[in-house]
Amino acid sequence: MTEQRATTPRERYRAQVRTEIKQRAWEQVATAGASALSLNAIAKQMGMSGPALYRYFGGRDELITELVRDAYRSLADTFRAAAEAGADVTALAHALRGWALQDPQRYFLIYGTPIPGYHAPDDTTAISVEIMATLLDACAALPSDGPATAFDAHLEGHRYWAAGHPAPPAVLHRALTFWTRLHGVLSLELAGHFTGMGIDPAQLFAAELDDLAGAPAN
């Protein structure tokens, strides 16, 4: 994700340096994971001093926050483009898997184990609301004829995560079921847990989708 458009030469230079810093950071994340991110190592790679780099990012957490925002934005944009092209919930799920396989460390940055010592600001997850809203819209388009459940009643009083989406509890339930089960398969696949089992992760993912899409909302 590029920096906000700069208008002066100084602003353009600053934006270019910040973009390069983030690119170097992603390389580190891909190699050793986000917990090993080192601003001093990035500064050395760029021929800068540590203090000079801190003029562009105030610290490790600020840089991680930018990477988290970029990751969420990338997935939100992927979902939006798929939805605008008429994607149903199955197509959205495949878009999610394609996005995750394209860059597993980017996926793990936002859906993997929390980074020790890092606490993301509340606004970093605001973009995730767009992602869930797209999924809720797709789930609302599915037929729903199942009986209400106790969990539906629970969701009626615990729907803040849906950020005001008007979906009824049954749709919230279905969206959460899609989200948790598909992320479970994806996380295991990307972590290599199916290696040596003789299982085709793509077929497992498709089978989960068939089961989810064919089941009633409750």
C-alpha cells in the first residue's frame, strides 16, 4: 500500500523513504516473523542510522501498526472488488484463500498469534469492519429456514463486532461460522500442518464451503 499522496518534493521524499522502510519490514516479516522486526536492522540495510530512521517511524510498534493497516486494507479491497464483481459467499471465501496464499506472513500478521508486547490501536481494526460487512451481506443472501438457537439469542445481545450491520442473529451466526471454520482450515494449511497427511488443502477448503453453503443458517 502506498503512502498518502505527497505534494512537495520534501513530502514525496519522505513518502518514498517510508514506503521503502515498510518494504524492508515486510521482507523481515516474511523471513523471521513480525516478532523479530528490527528497525535498526532496516536502518542498516538502507544505509541509515537508527536515529535517522526514527524520524520516519517513531518505533517498532508504529511500524507494525502501519503494516497491520496495510494488510487489513489489502484484504478489504480484495473483498470489495470481489463483491462488486458479483461474488457470492463461496467466491468471497476463495478470494480470502487466494489472498492468504499470496502472502502467508501478511495473513498471519493479522490473523495469527499476537506479537508479544505489541498492542494495536483500536483504529487499526476499523478496516476489518468492512471485511465483515461484506461477508455479512453475502451471508444475508443465502436462504435461511433453520430454527433459532441459543447462540442466536446470545448474538442478539453481543453484536457490537458487526458495527451496526442490520443482519438478523441467524445471519450473524452463519457469518461467524464461515469465518471461524474457514480461518481454521487456512491457518492449518499455511502453517504446514497438512504436509505429509496426504490431504489436498484446496479440496478440504472446498468441502468445508460446500458444507457451510448447503447448511441452513442455524
